[in-house]
Amino acid sequence: MNIKKLGKLALPYLVWMLVLVGIPLLMIFILSFMNTDGVSFAGATWTTAAWEKMFTLADTTNLQILGYTFLTAFVATVICFLIGYPMAYIVARSPFSNKFVILILTIIPMWSNSLLRNVALKNILSESNILDSLLSRIGLSFSIVFANQDQATFISIVIGLVLTFLPFMILPIYTVIEKIDESLLEASMDLGANRVRTFAKVTFPLSMKGVTTGIIMVFLPCFSGFAIQKLLSSGTVYVLGSLIEVNYIHDINFVSMLSIVILVLIFGSMMIVNKVDKEGATLV
Amino acid sequence: MAKKLIELKDITKMYDGTAVVDHINLYINENEFITLLGPSGCGKTTTLRMIGGFEKPDSGEVVMNGAVVNDIPPYERPINTVFQRYALFPHLNVYDNIAFGLRNQKVPKAEIAERVENALKMVSLPNFALRKVANLSGGQMQRVAIARAIVNKPKILLLDEPLAALDLKLRQNMQYELKEMQRKLGITFVYVTHDQEEALTMSDTIVVMKDGVIQQIGTPTGIYNEPKNRFVARFIGESNILDGVYVRQNLVSFMGAEFDCVDTQFADGEPVDVVIRPEDLDIIDAVGAKLIGEVSSSIFRGVHFELCVMVQGKEFVIHTYENRKVGEHVGLRVDSYEIHLMKVEHVEH
Amino acid sequence: MGVRKKEPGRITRYLRRPEVEKVLQSIANVLKYAFFAFFMFLMYLPIIVIAIQSFNESTGLIYQFTGFTFDHWKNVLTFNLDSSLMKAISTTLLVALLATGISTVLGTIIAIGIHSLPQKKRQGMVFLNQVPILNADIITGISLMFVFKIVAEVIPGVFGIPSLLIAHVFFCIPYVVLSVLPKLAELDDNLYDAALDLYCKPAVGITKVIIPAIMPGILTGMLIAFTMSIDDFLISFFNAGQVNNLSIYIYGGYNRRLAPEVYAYNTILSTVIIVALIAMYVSSSLKKRKNLKREPRHA
């Protein structure tokens, strides 16, 4: 469209974003260095108390929580990648008529409430579960037995995260692989590379854009959420998000500090995405 | 007496500080087929868009039927456009595309049906009304785009490189059809192209543009035979351009020899550019010829051979029906009326 | 100079025989699809369990299937639910429908605006637009909560449905924008001019030509917005005030038994969406086939 006048339509959006993104970010930063009563600054003073609550060796509880959060998110992301990449590849390279159906199959779980899915997962992972109850009617049994409670909790959380966020890994990777020109692969084979080499030297590098987006879209919610972890551990495990959940009413300064920890990760990821994907083509 | 339909008076259009169209003056007569010709970036499309009302000139006036129309938006001008790459509405079928303008003008339904049908016949797509636009070939889309414009019976039809996306054969057919259509409809056509052959075949008047400036306005034969400067000579067909001196009336000297000529509007001793078209040079025996050279290459072009002959370190291109061997020494001859002289331009781009 | 090729060994030679290669190829294919099917199955397992639970007669024990019943379905379909679940579901649907509608309209307008900007500004806006998508939901939730807390000083009633709705519109718009932008980029540059040329006023040109031409993108954005809104927990959690949506309701009940109607509701909703999508797909592919039959492509 050639008329520049229409550009004005984007202006209110800029204001809207500044109000709803810019101002709160500024507040988060300032509040993390203060002791305020809610969002009211009356009588507040500058302090690093919130930061000391996390980064202190006197009481490492919060640091341990941070470590545990990172570990679960990291493991879940790696597993999502290891499963999601091949799945995306298989869909993208399958005959055309199947593609839409398979893609819809990938998306359908997203229309079930994700927390309810994790409630159901909790059910399956319990020693006496509904599947077992059904199967026992025909003389079969189904039960997953863990070595101990800690292991059970960790594995349950990772499975929950993986099954919830796997589509967010598959879709962006699928989008880029699908767009790779077949003739590039033919050119590579023509120039003497075998299938494996073609994949390693052509397909995979070209799909990095989707991989980056996928990793971020999986890691960030795994790292910052708390509901799935709470559901699957029956409330026995604390993650970074849980600290926010517990404190968001009473200790807004601590919550702001925790937000900054997450924000640092997010800013890093945004820089990466902005580098590899300027128009946001892999995000939808 | 031809009537002036549109006049561009001292029009300038700037983009980011540079003039894309630079003080041009031009008038278009009723019923004329006028072509704006030039390389890409010469300002021809911008000029067309200002006539259509899609762009406003920064200075100057667009006058239509005696009234200044600078501020009249496109939807109030009696002008329709055939856009580059057609700009057909992808969500509408052929019929609805063509009826689009009529519906916006609140033409009665029955009349719309009749006019659309006639327009489809005009572009020889009689049974295409219900087709999806996406399923048409390039040539068919082109025809729909034309039908969509002419169905509104505009006074002026603007065409922006309408044939650029078609293959050679189709392009040649369409050139002929467009010319026919213009004659039948009696509409003024303003046509933009970078293809000199297209311009020569179809136009009544050609406007050659470069860097936002009009280089020459004339009939196709006028522009071909008497280009005003080196740019026009090079852009319209192939030519050999030589430095020469106008010795005196009917005598010009170049390549160390003197030749009779027919141009007269120069001062004695004035330097001139000499243009000789490749088909105007004849190959003769080297003995006794004024221009002697060695054939450096020969390419068969179908109807003729294209020879390159080196004369005193200067390469001449010659179109001839009889082939000569590479390395052969030949003489070149040119008739006096086929030597065209141009004023020397001091600024050579 | 020739490239020296290593003479293939006996095993390699055997593996390269066409009949062997064919067998290997089909084994690889089977493995490939088995891998895919297995993880697909895992993703569906919780949904299957939800469906089973929606027919489970058991009211006491959570993990026992005591018998088959249609009661939960019947209760959902007759709106015979306990009041907290009823409220949660109606809040979720109300907010999702409103947020989807509002963000679709605004997102489309914004996308047209962004598309018309010069390249530098456009890239800046596209980046800004991605912030809510890439931002962790928890940060978005807290950020909006801060804003609403300030607003609440002036307008005390903001927490609840109003804050929830604004928050959902906020995170839905970027998805609509991102779905519409590529469709705009695909359009012929002259399409809008062509509309003006054919006697459309500027506003009419947009509604009659641009909007229909980018409709697929708008619909995609709408679907994504609805999906995101209906499933949201984190952002709603911090901005719902005293109101519960379905996710908050489920989360709040993590340690006790959920009303069995939740399972029925969830199964019904996803079935409706899936059936609607399949119907759309089938009708569009039927249409396509019909078109192909009627209009053979001309060269």
C-alpha cells in the first residue's frame, strides 16, 4: 500500500505498548531496590534487601530453588528439542496431503486446558491411576514406579513440561523446514553430499531460526511458570515462579527482583530472536 | 484540430530530497496513444501516477480539460489504470473484478451485466466470468485487468508496463490488440514502458525520459531517425555514434574523411555527434572506400548478420544480409541522407 | 585430477543392492512414523484420560473408574453446574470471546498501520510487537498487575473482568498482528490504488479490498488469539482480582477433587473446535476440488 497516511494507525499501538510494557518494566527495576508498601512509594527507602534475599550464602534456600528451576527447565527444553525436531522434520517432509492433518493433530492438544491436562497426567503418573483401574477390568495393570519421591517429583515435572510445551518446539521448526527449497537439497546431493551430510550442512543450518525460536518458546515458560510444577508435585516443590506466587501480594520488592532475574534471560532471548528472525516469521 | 486533454505544467516530484520528476512539461491530445519511454528510475511511472492521482506533484500543475486537478483524488478522476502485475482483487472472481468500478458508481445491475459481458468479449475472454482470478494465466490476467479498466469507459486509460510479465510471443500479440482496442474505443492511452520496440510499434507519440527529464518528444519515426542526443540514439535501437565536425553546409567530417550530409542547423566548424544506424551501413570493397576496417565478429541473427568491423580502433556495428568472414578487410559506405547529426551534449552521463 | 573414491566394502556393497536398499528404506519409514506416533500418543494420553474422567461415575475416589455415566455431560449441556465452576467457565468464555473480537479488529488495523510504515520504523514496531509474545507470561502478568494497581487508585473497580479483559486483549493483539502482516506483504502493492482507481473512497478501499484479501491471515490470528485466551493461566492469575477463570479454578483445586463436569466441559469444548475445523477443512477442500474440475488451468 502506497499511502503513508495509514502508518498513523500504528501510533496508538506504540503508546499502548509503552504504557503496558515500558512503565511496568521501569517500575519493576526501581521497586526491586526499594522497600515499599505495595505500589505506593510513601515512606519507602532505597535498599538492596530484596536482592540479598536471593543472592546470599547465609541462606541458600532461594538459590537452591533457582538452581532447581533452571535444571527442570533445561532438561525439559533439551528433551523437547530431541523429540520435537525429528517430529517437525517428519511432518515437514511427509507427503503433502497428510501435512495439514498431522499439523492439526499437533495443535489439537492445545485446545484442552493445559492445567487440566497436567491434572490428568498426575493421575496417570500416580501408582493407582485411572488407566490401571480400567485395565484391571481386563486383567492388565498399568503403573509407573519411581525409585523415590524426589525422583518421582523431578521426572513428573519434566514430563509435564515436555508434554505441555512440545507443540511450541515443533511448530516453529516445522515452519522453517517446510519453507526450505527442495532444490537446495537436490543441489547439495548433486554436489556430492549424501543424505546425512545434506542434512547436517544444509537442512539443519537453515532450520536454526526455528530451533532458536522453539528453544526460547519452551525454555522461558518452563523457567518462569509455577502451576505445572505445583500440580505435579502436589505442592511439595518450589520454583522461581512459586516465590513470585507466594509473595506477589505482600512483598512486591522481592517479586520485582525475581522478575528481573527472569527478564535478564528474556532480554537475551529477544536479542537472539531479533537477530535471526527480524519479521517474527517463526512466532506464529 | 486535436484537442489537448491533459497538460502537465512544470511538474516536479521529489522523493527523499531527489527529484524523480524534474520540471517536465507535456500535453496529451484527445485520442492519442502516447508512450512514456525510458530506463527504470527515469520517472515515467511517477509521471503516470501523478496523472492518475495516486501521487501529488510537489510543484507544477496537472491540468485536465482546462481545470487544475492536482488535489482531485483518483476515485474522482475520469481515468482508469491497468497496473503493473495487474493488481486484480484476489478474493473476487473475474466478473466481480470487472464489475467492481461500475458497482462503486452505482450503475444499475442490468447495465453492469451487459457492460461486463461486452468488456469480456472485447478482451476475448467471453466465458471467463465465473473464473477465480488465481486460476488464470498471465495473459488472461492481463486481459481481465484491461477489461476492468475499460468497462468504466474512462476518457483516459493509463497502462503501467502492462506487458512486462508476458512472454515474447504473447507480448507481440497483445501489442497489436491494444493498438486495435485504442482505435476502436477512441480512448486516450498513456502507456509506460522501458521496451523501445513496444513504444515504436504502438505509439502515436513517444516521450523519452531519463533521470526525471524529458529528452525528446516525437513520433516513432521521428525519434528513430532523428534522435536529439546520444542517450536517445542509444536507447532507441542500436546505433554507431561518432565524433565529427560540421565543416560547412551539407558536409561533415568524421573518422578522417568528409561526407555529404543533409542536416543544416549547425554553424560551420561546430563539433557534432554523428549517428549511423547499423542497417544504414553498406559493406563494399575495401579498395577506394572512405572507411576501411577488419571484420572482428559475425553473428547470425535470423534475418540478417550482425557484423562488427574495427575501423581505426573504433568498432562499427553493421546489419547486412551477406556474411563476411572474420579477419576480412572491407570498406563501409553510407548514404548522405542516412547520416544524422546531433548537437554535442557537454554533460555526458 | 580425479577424486579418488574409496572402494566400498562388502557390507556397504550388500547394503547398496537395490532390493536391500528398498527393505532398509521401508524399515526406516516404519521407524520414523512409529517415533512420531509414539510421542503423538503421549501428547494425547492426558486428553484421553480427561475424556475417560468425563464419563467416570465415581464421585469419591479420584483415580478409580467405578462406572460409566453421561451425567457430567448432561450437567454441562444443561448448565447444571456448581456455582463456582459455572462462574469460572462463563468468565473464561466471555473474556475469550470479547478479547478475540477486540484484538482481531485492533490487531488488523495495527497491522495495516505497521505495514504502511517505512522499513526502519516497521522493523522497530514488529520487534515491539513481539515483546508480549516472547516475554514470559509471568512478567506480563506482573507488569499488567502493577499498571492496574496504579489505575485502581483512581478507578477502584478495575480488578476483575475489566482488568482480565484488557490483559487478554494485550497479549492477543500481537498474535493477530503477526498473522496479518505476512498476508499484507503478499498483496500486490497496487491493490489499494486499484481500488481508488475504481472509484472507492479510502475507507471503502480498505474494507472492500484490503480486508477481504488478507482474510485468511485475520482468521488465523483470530484462532490463535482465542486459543491463547481460553487457556491462559499465568497472566489471568495476577490480574483477575476476585474473579476466577477456568485455569485459576483448576489450579485452585489442585489438591482436592475437581468437579467431574470440568472434564466433560473440556472434552465438549475441544470436540466442538475440532469438528468445526474439520468441517471447515473438508468444505474448503471440496470447494477446491470442485473448482479444479470446473476450471482446468490454462497455460
